Amino acid sequence: MSCIAQSPATSHEKKHLDVIQKMTWYMTHMRTTIVLDDALAAQVRTVVRGRRLSEFIGQCLREYFERRERAQRMRKLEQAYERAAKRGGEHAFEALDREEWPEW
């Protein structure tokens, strides 16, 4: 529970809190229109069977952002390896390679 809800609030604070709650609801329950060409819409219909379209789109977006984040981590890791290699020579990674780092 928030601090605002626990303390006695003035009518102005209550209005402000109400606006914040409504904005939060709208931001988490956003509706939008997506226009797909006919061929793509037909492909989507074959994959979505048994699920709501919003669930499918949400899953696709989550997977996209997970892949994007993973790729960013890999780029950062590669850059760190390159910087370390420049400083430490060719044997700089022997200890790290023995630790069996996870593959992202």
C-alpha cells in the first residue's frame, strides 16, 4: 500500500491519486489498432488458434525484447573481452574460459 493511501488525504490529494490510478490503469491496459496486410493476417490466424490475438502479440513482443536484451548483453561481453585482450595479451582469458560461463 502506498504512503499516500495510508495518510489522511485532502480532497486535492485524493483527486491527484485518482488521476494517477486511472493513468496507471490505462497505461497497463492499452488498446491499439494494428493493420496487417492480408497475407500476414492469414499467417497470424493459423498460429493464433485457441488464443486471443492480444496474448499472441504480447508473447511476440516479450520474445523480441528478450532477444534484443540478450544481443545487447552479448555485444557488451564481446566489447569487454576485446578491451581485456588489448590489455592482457593472448592468455588473458584462460581463467575465464575454465569457469564455463553460461551461453546467453
